[in-house]
Amino acid sequence: MARNVSVLNKTKGTLPRVPFSRIKNAILGPRYDLSLVFVEDEEARSLNKRHRNASYVPNVLSFTLDAESGEIVINPYEARRQAPSFGRTYRNMIAFLYIHGLCHLKGMNHGSTMERTEATFRKQFGIN
């Protein structure tokens, strides 16, 4: 059974149009059950402190729930602040972070293999 992405926007802002389900299906497959949550700075910092013992405001967090499900939390405010330093638009930065989070859910760690995988999927979806 194919599953889409459940998206919850807990911010006051509007979200950019990104093909979340298509990207998720390409990276994790159609059977993977994904929850995507957009949160503000305070909640992102609190989650980061609770789950990673880090006190900074993160742009993205990934949580594996089991072999076929997980959750990605994106802070769109931090994404917007960081986008110019990465040479990206806001929409492009959200998609970039989403792909990054999906690669973590696929079991990848930071490094050259993950960077190559991310680049492949960014190219596939026109996210430079």
C-alpha cells in the first residue's frame, strides 16, 4: 500500500510548494510512512535539546520510528535565515533540508556518500 507524506504546519507562515510525496517515494519508497512537521524556533530548540542534547536552533531533525516510518521536523524560520549563505532560495532550502532528512531516515550519516546521494536526488528534482 502506497503511503503519502503527512504534513503538519505548526508555524504561522505558509509553506513553499515542494513535491514532498514524490521525493519521499524516490528516496524511501512508497510504503514508507512519513510525518513532516514544520515548527518554530522554540520548539525546534526544545526537540534538539531533548533528543540530541544540543542547545542551538536546528534547521532539520530526523527521527526514525521503525523500519517503515519516521518523522522529519523542519524549522522554516531557520531555513529562511540560512538560505542566502547557501546561495539558495527559501523554497530550495526547504527542499534541500527535506532531502537531507530523508537520507538520514534511509540510514545515512554525514559524509561523502550521503552528499553524493543528496546531490543525485537534488538533480532529479531540480533542486540545485
